[in-house]
Amino acid sequence: MTSQTPAALGYRMPAEWEPHSATWLSWPRREGISFPDSFDLVMPALRAMVEALIESEQVCINVCNGAHDAEAREVLRGLPMEQIQFRLVPTNEPWCRDHGPIFLTRDADPKSATGRIRHGELAIVDWDYNAWGNKYPPFDLDEVAPTRIAQILNVPVFYPRMILEGGAIDVNGAGALLTTEACLLNPNRNPNLRREEIEQRLRDFLGVREILWLGDGIAGDDTDGHIDDLARFVSERTVVTVVEDDSHDENYAPLQENVARLRDMKIGARDIEIDIVPLPMPKKIVREGLRLPASYANFYIANTCVLVPTFADPADEVALSILRECFPNRRVIAIDCRELIWGLGTFHCLTQQQPAVR
């Protein structure tokens, strides 16, 4: 493998709304820890997610073995299976956004050694993974999943030697990356790296230029503040960001601070201001004494649809209406996530997009 960085080789991480060739999932295991005492109750939401995705693109599902494959197929029985591929990539837990590969593409067409023009190329970044700061061992299978997938796809893989989960970053495909100090600067991730070193690795391995820092995450988020529960690019210069209207809620102040930071940010060579679209928060959801990180920002953008978690809350329709305006050419699909959120994540946490190459 070359010692050159992906950025030096012309690779970049595309925005989520750019064309996909597939969406990757890691099917949950009954013996896993993500859905204590409610494994069967989350299956309807997973089935609804796959049913929506296969109308949009191919779905690749990581399974551990034949029995696991059969269990997933039973849940999906009756769906058209020609759009689903099961891959033998064992994982510990289902959160493919965080343990899965980060896909890169390069659009340049340098001549290969044979003289043929290469029109589009795919690569994978395999960031180190420690289950959100060593919170949930074991994670040995999750840690190596990106390289296993690179072997299946026969694509190059790059190793930044830095812990990073996919839910901790969001990109606009044009050089800007959103993240949070609460997560990326947490000493439980990369205690030996300074902010400047973390920024340089993001630039080198994702092909971005600008690192835009928000502050804290939402209450109940065990990831220490992933951006995909907070603020998401929906175009090169537009960000939807969650806000809490109840000034007595513990989310109110940190989310106001994040909005203030976004207002001060400028992106691109021309220092363009970010268009900010506020997204409401659902009412507080508490289960067994724990506040759950319910957020409409955890939507997933597929080729023809956007999957949005809902919570039987009055704000559901408001959030859906806002996202329909953001994605006028995609079907915005609401799926009840009152059970799924017991695992502390929803659709963005479960998915990982594989971009299409020309």
C-alpha cells in the first residue's frame, strides 16, 4: 500500500446525498447488548428500514454465520430479496455507521499502468474503533469490519491510526466537515492527539479542508456527542440543526450554543455563511430511569428516500415537513422508533452508504 494519504491521491468522502451503489447494515445479534429485553420489539423498525431502502438501492447486510443469516431472512421474509446481499462480516453490534467502513471516491481519471483511463475509483478508510471510548466490550469484530468489507469489494484500504466513528462526522462533499469537541476531543478516544493533529488526519484521510466544531451533544447520547444527533448538512451550504424550545430542558443551553457557533461559521473559498434550518426536538423520552437520545437529526439519506425516526410526538409532523422541504426530490419516510431508540440510536447510526463511482 502506498504511503501517500487519500487526499494526496485525489480521494474525498462524498456527501450522503450523492449517488449510492449500496447501503450497508450490520444485522443485530440476539445475544448482543444493544436492545436489552427488547430484541424482537425492534425487528419491525428494521424490516421497515430495509423495505424502504430496497426501493432505493441495493442493501448489503453483514451477518455472523448461517444461523444469523437465516434469522435476518426470517424477519425480512416476503420482501423482494433480489436487492439484498448478505455478507459474511461478523460484527458485535448493529451500529454500522460507527464501526463500518468510511467510503471514499476519486473522480479524477489518471492513466493506469496499462494506459487505460480510470473513470472512478472506490477506497475505504478503516479508522480505529473502541466502542465509544471502551464503553461496550467486546468490540473486536466491529473493529476489523471495514477491512473485511474492503477485501470483499477488492478496494484499497487506508489506516489513519486514529479512533473515529462515522456518526461523529458529517461532510458536505465540497471540503467542509462538521463534528463536535465533546466527542472528537474526548480523552477516551485519542488522548495522545492534539486538536490540530486530529484535524490534519481528517483532512488527509477524508479529503476535506475545513473542520467546523460544534460543542456538546444531546442528553442521553452515550457516544459523547455524535454530530448525527445534532446537525447535518443537507446541501453544500445548508445545515439542519436540532433546537430545544423548553428553556428548562437540559438540552436547551448546549443546542443554543451550537446554533450560535453555526451562525459564526463560514465555508468555502468565498467564506459563504451557512444557511441554518432549525429542526425541533421530540419531548423527553425516559425508559428505566434513562433519558434516551431521541433526535430527528438521525435521518438517513438514500438515493430516492430519506428515512426519518419518529416517536409518536407532536413534533413528528413538524420535523417531517421541514425535511420534505430540504429534500423535495426524495420521498421522506417516517418510521416509528420508540422501540429502536432503546438501543440509543436510529437510522443514521444503523446505516453506512457506499457511494457510486462513474
